[in-house]
Amino acid sequence: MEQKKRWSAFIIALMMIFSCIPKKAEAQGVSAQSAILMEQTSGRVLFEKAAHTKRRIASITKIMTAIIAIESGKMNDMVTVSARAVRTEGSSIYLKEGEKIKLRDLVYGLMLRSGNDAAVAIAEHVGGSVEGFVFLMNQKAAEIGMRDTHFANPHGLDDAENHYSTAYDMALLMRYAMRNKEFRKISGTKVYRAPNPGEEWDRIWRNKNKLLTNLYEYCTGGKTGYTKRAKRTLVTSASKDGLNLIAVTLNAPDDWNDHIAMYEYGFSNYVIAKVDDQRIGKKIKDKFYRNKIAASRDLSYPVTEDEIGQLRLRIQLIKPKKEWKEERRLIPKVVGKAVLYLGDEAVDEVPLLYKKAWHHEETGSSIWKLFLFLGVADHG
């Protein structure tokens, strides 16, 4: 009898241990060979599974193709479709050789319908050739910090062995692209109507991203992908209660549910902790700077409830010089920084700006001017 009691106590203790395991462990049941959940603003990784393993990526390649086209400044250009573009295999928006179509319409066809013909037409127009465009793709990848990525084409087809990326790198790419207003609009469009010269009807494209169109109300955009060798790939974004997330899965048989599960984990366990200008001001004790400092933006970082108590704010200011008291215009625009720490790790920082005001005589009146240098801290 005593042994049974001890065994029961052991089972109860074991159940308590497992009930205390963080919910992050639940997300490890995703079907994908590689997966990641990232917060957009900070880049904090909330969940990962083999996120740095190089894999084929299929049509999520087109996120890079789209952002390069958008940044080219040529979105209103008319593109003449080549024979090479028309002959591209796989998914298509059924372009015709010699037709002229606006680059913006091609980018919508690329993102919503995954047109491989659109990818080649974009590459030839923006890069001068497909090969020239691929050079731009790899150049941009290096700029973003995609260290384990190499592009060999603008569409993601399995026609090259050296075309690959990782879940982490693709999250970095989506994070970068989502900073662009036009990309966000295109990526989040459910249905798009494009002119179809020579025909009596317009082209109507419906987004293949089912999370966006009907499966998940918080989804804000993304790109699907599939080839026989890459299998199913998916990059999406979602927003809820001020929390903006990015999910990536590579080789995922159940990708829609993988993304929903990761998002639900993220939205259930993380909030955005913010430190505003007023709170930063209260931390400034130096009389020279008190009430004369402004932060260019709020500090913010995604945290769990348990992590909130680990957040610390530290202020670093330049020691005031004697001549500054007599000649205010000698004071630099940026006089320090506010740094947000999670434990011992600095997770966000923002420049602190000195408010300059001086008396200026103009037609007998006094004009006071406030000058603020609005810098933006790097989130990388």
C-alpha cells in the first residue's frame, strides 16, 4: 500500500513537471523540416526548428524578386514580355510574347499567383537579364544579412543546385520587405484586377495564400511555394494586439496548420513591452539635461509575462561641457542614448536628442524654434 502511494505521488509530481514546461515546447510539433517564428520589429526569434539548415525554397524566392522590383523605382514602367519569359515552366499568369504590361501588374501576378513567367519578365526588365537580376538578388541578400542563402533564379524552380536558403534567412528577408509600404500592400492583397490588352476581359488574380484569404483572420500577407524537390514552403505575416509576427516553414506537409500553431503560440505568450519618452525622461537626473531631452521613438521588445520583471532601462549621456552652458548652439543634436535590457542583454536602443531653442529677433517679435534631429535606431 505504501509503495502504491509513493508511486502515485511520483506520477503526480511528473505531471506537475510536464505542466510547467513552457508552451514553446508545443510548437515543436510542427510538420516542417525547418521552421521559425520571428517578431518583426525587433527580429527576436520566438520559436525555431532547424532554422539555419540550408534547404530548397521554391517560390518563396519571389519575395526577393518582388522587393527588388519595388525598390527599383520602375513600377510604372511598361515591360515587353520576351519569349524566354513565356516559355518558363510551372505556375504562370499566361503572358504572351511581345505584349506590354506594367511592372506593377507583373509584381502582383508574381506574388498572388506565383507566375514564373512574371518572374522572368521582371528580372529581364529590372536587371537587364535574368543573370543580371540574380546578381542583384544575391547582393541584396548579403545586404540584409542572409548568410546562408544563394539565389540562382528569380522564381525558385529546381533548375539549379545552388539555389537555397534557410528558414531564418527567409524570415530576415520578409522582415526587411515588410518595412516597405508597397510590398505590404501587394503581399496583403486578396484579389487583384489587371488590364488584359487585346481581350474583352481583365485578368483577375486571387491570392494563393489561404491563411490570408480564409484560414487565419490575423494574417497580413505572405508567399506560398512548391516544387517536387523543395516540397511545400511558406512565408507569412500576422498581426494582433500590436504584435507583428513572421512565420516561415520549409518542407512542411501541413504548413497552414504549422503557421497557425506558431502564431497562436506567439500571440498567447508574448506582448510588446514599451518604454515611452515620458518614462525615459523620468530616468534623467542630470540637471543640465532634465526636461530638455527627447527620444526619437519608444523603446520596445516582445517579452513573455515572466520576462517583464527582467527588463531594465539605462540612460547614457555625454558629460556636459562648460562652454555648453554659455553657448547652447554648441550642444550636439544627439547627446546620448537610452538602452533597454532584458537581463544582461541589450535588446533595443534609441538616440536621445537635445531640444535646442534660442531667441531670434525678426520684425520686433521673438520667435522660439524647436529643432529635433529625428534619427531611427537600427533594429538589426
